[in-house]
Amino acid sequence: MDLFTSARERRLWLWVLLTVAAIYATLFMGRPLANQLRDQNLQAVIFVLGMLLAGTAVLLHGWRTKPGKFEMSVLLGIAAVYVMFFFRLGAPERSHLIEYSVLAVFLHRALLERSTNKKPSLSPALLAIGLGVLIGLLDEVLQFFLPNRTFDPEDMFFNGFAVIMAIAASSLLN
């Protein structure tokens, strides 16, 4: 019995794995790299680029047809929520939103692909939210054991919230 239902599903799970690896790699490389990139202007450019890419991923994941007036109003509402949420956060939490939004899109897409080829036992959206939240929890638990890292329950909330926002936004657009 094959683990994957299609070549596309295998590719999507590879993207999930690469995204998780990149998130977890920051546990070990984040501080030295951040020290090299102290310039606020450079950090702002990197953040805006990350936001644009994450937003594009959410939009492309959610849109199946040409958007109408309702879909555009939903899109503007989602964009406003993301902008205000980012506005209230510090830089590290903002990066969590970008990372976990992209992870959520890949998780959801892989599970949707699986469900089209095999009857799912759970909703792909709910399962993607559960997996994304668990990955975020593990991210924070690992930090408890690492020197120069801080275990922060608030970050667990931001990770989970990013997952829920990305899947909800793309599901609403769909």
C-alpha cells in the first residue's frame, strides 16, 4: 500500500516537510542570522516581502474561480485583519504569522489532495489546523530545551492563530 494517493500529494507533503524544516532551522540559526541583519530598513523589506509571499500563497490556495464582489469584500476584510494583527505584534511574532500561514496552506492543500483521491475520515481543514497547531506547539517545546531560546506560551497562540487564519481565509475565498 502506498503512503501517498498521488504524485501531487507526495510533492505537497515534501513542501510541508521543507517548510517545517525551515521553521525549525530558525531555532538554531535564527539568532546569529538576526544579529547579522540588524538594520531596521532591511528587516522591514524582508518582512514586507515575506508578507506578500504568504498573502499570495493564501489567496492562490483559496481562489478557484474569478472573484466576484462578495469574494473581493471577503478578501479586503481578511487583509484588514492580517494588517491590524501584524501592526500589533513585534517582529518575532510577525515572522511566526508568515511561517505558519504558509505551513497551513501546504498542509491544507496536501490534505485536500488526499481527500480527493481517498475518502477522508476528518475534514481536511480541521485536520490541517490540528497538525499545524501541533507543529507550532512542538516548535515552542523544543525552545524550552535550547540555550539562548525562550519557551513562550504566547508564541504557541500566534502559531495556532496563523494556521487558523490562513485556512479560514483560503476556505472563505474558496
